[in-house]
Amino acid sequence: MTNPAQGKTTAAQASGRNGDTVAAESRWPAILTWRAHNASRMESVRVTVTGNRIRASGRIIGGECEDHPAFSASYDLVTDENGMTKRLSLRSTVAAGERHASIARDEENYWLIDAGGTHVRSTFGDALDVDVVLSPFFNTLPIRRYGLARTTEYVEVPVVYVRLPELLVEESKLTYSSGADGIHVLSPVSTATVTVDSDGFLLNYPGLAERI
């Protein structure tokens, strides 16, 4: 006959061994939301994490300011099992109308870009990530992939760089260096020391946005 007390002890031990895994899995999917520091702008994204694979569906809404007109942009992202961008679709809306962009990486690591009636196939400097200006979320991709929240490292990351709200797509490079005070980010438009949560998702990007 099974001893009920032993059963409870065994269950508790199993829960302790697997608690971190269960907690990590149970967090997803989740809604992450950021508010801009110095502008009328917000980003909210539904994120699902499975191992290193990320699926995300988000929206950025901005009021008119000196940096951009009033706009709304939405995106859908899928990475591969290593956390590298596989597909990204974007739609941007301003008063004058809408624009669409489709970005995909093939098996040879060439990027296929369809935006504004133009079609491009390029390696974009051997990029494996996409970065979207004004979005704190997209910094998560290289931060998680290189483990910058847990290790001290300096990396230069070639990216497919997307400007909002125009949806202009260009080759660029971001620099990340991690230290005791956070992760230092140098982008084409800013430099800052950011903080992240235990999963590598942005908490605060000074000058850009903070999570709420």
C-alpha cells in the first residue's frame, strides 16, 4: 500500500526539481508592453517562447513628434530554433496611407525583401537578425542569442535594419557589450545602457522606452 505522506514528499521533490522548467514554460505566451520615455508612443507584443524559438505579434503606436509623424505599425515575427529571425512581416499606417514589408531568410541565409514594390535578395552583411527602429522588443533577439544577460561579452551584430514608419530596409550593424551595470547598446540612432529581465527581454532602454 502506498504511504500518502511518501507520495506527497515524492511529488514535492519532483516539483522542486522541475519547478524552474515549469515556471519558465508557464510564463508563455505573455503580453509585454513598453512606454516611450520622451514621446507619445507605446509598443505591445504577444510573445511565445519555446526553447530558443520565438513567435511574436506586436504593435507600435506613436503620436506626432519631431522624430516621426503619427503612425501605427504592426508586425509578426518567427525565429528558427536558434533564435535567429526566419520571417518578419510589417505593416505601417500614416495619414497618407499604408505600407507593407515582408522579410524572410532562406536556407542559404539570403534575405528576401519585398517592400514598397521593390524586391531584394541579399545577405545584408551576413545578418541573422532584424532590428526595427523605435522598438525595444527587437533588441531581445541578439541579447538572448548571445546570452548577454548572463555573460560579459562584446559582440558586433549585423542586422537587417527597418526604419519606421517608412518601412525602409537597409544593412546596418549594432554593437552590444555586457557588464555589471547592464548591456551597452550602440545603434545607428542611439547609444544606451539597457536592463533586461531573466529571460533577456528589455526592461528599460534609456531614451527609448521602459516596460510597464
